Amino acid sequence: MTQKPETPLVELRNISIAFGGIKAVDHVTVDLHAGEVVGLLGHNGAGKSTLIKCLSGAYKADSGEVLIDGKKVEINNPRDARALNIETIYQTLALADNLDAASNLFLGREIITAAGFVDDAKMEAETRKIMHRLNPNFKKFNVPVSALSGGQRQSVAIARAVYFNARILIMDEPTAALGPHETQMVAELIEELKKQGLGIFLIEHDIHNVMKLCDRASVMKNGQLVGTVNVNEVTDEDILSMIILGKQPDKAA
């Protein structure tokens, strides 16, 4: 098989960003295709979160380009990112604990009736529709999200992103602090999103999750890209040596 012929959904090309003279990200290029999960790995301080924040709009790169569907775009803030259908799900999930799933899904983007009131019934109906598509077992629509399990909360955060037409999803350690059952639930959600053609950048520490959830893995060390590998062509040990030694295995993608 030849190289992937299609244009990547996202390309972060030659990105550099420094803080106080220290290069947090140093000329890094990674890409992501539709229907693919790319894991970003590396020790704390390796630069993976800083790199991805240049895509989410939290940081502005000092140099380099961001391309969506092969076209250069400007991302100066999170609003720009959202307008390009890039959504970020942070570890904290940014959910309002005292509100139910529907209120969280539409937080800040409420559906309003012709009379100018919040349309709770329509919001709940839309929430049921999208949750049925993503997580058919979700039933707790009328309780505050504080009463939900970790996996269910993750479902609400993902549903919010997908409902507002995310094409590119950034997920920051989505299974951190979840038990095996909940982790499996998130894995199934990610699989469903892939089928729907979303591209997902997964910031992850757990190599086992990367091997299970990702198609490719990009490893960073000291602000630089060690390499990008096809997950099905490498072992856990290969990826570990990339993280620790900054050394590529023989079979690099």
C-alpha cells in the first residue's frame, strides 16, 4: 500500500513556541486524518499539551502553520478554533455540576423559544437524540451531572462537542481516574466517533490506552518530535523507548 493519498484533516506544520526563551515546542509537524485517532505522548513538559493548545486556540504559535483540509487557517483564540469545528474536551470536562445533561450540552448556546424563553423540552429531546447515537445506555437525563459516573460525564462532554458539529476533537486523558468498565465505555465512544468520520487527537500518558485506542502515536521529548508510528506496527516497549530514550523504532510511519 502506498502513502495515504488523501489530504489530512489537520496538519500542524513546523510549529514552534517559546516561553521566556525556553522552546516548549521546537519545529514539530504532526497530522490527523478523518476517522483516525492519533495519540500524543511524552513525559510532563515534553510539549504535547503546548503543541495541541496551538490547535485549540489557547496559545498562538511563534512560527509554523495550521492547515485544515489542506488550507492554512488562523487560530488566535478558542472562538476561532470552534468556528473551524475544533472542540476540546479537557480532563476537568468543564461541566456545570448542578445542571443536568441537557443544560450542560447547551450551556451558553441555549435553544430559545419564539417568546424568548429557554426551550427546556427541545433541549432535552435533542440531548436524548444525540446520546442515543453515542451512548444508548445513558438514561440519567434528569439528574445533575454531579450524580453521574466518570464515564457518563465523559459522554455528556463528548455529546456536547459532537452536537455542535465537531470534526476535530482534542481529548486530554479521557480515561484518567476511570475504572475498567468506564474506560471501556469511553473506548466505545471513541470508536463510534471514528465511524462518524471525526479526527481525534488523544493526549495520553497510558501506553496501553494508546495501543488500544489509537491508529498512530506521535511521541515528543524536550519539545521536539521523536517520531510518529503506526500503532499496529510497534510494541509497548518501542513506544516506551521513544518516550524515555527519544529513539525511534526501526519501523516508523
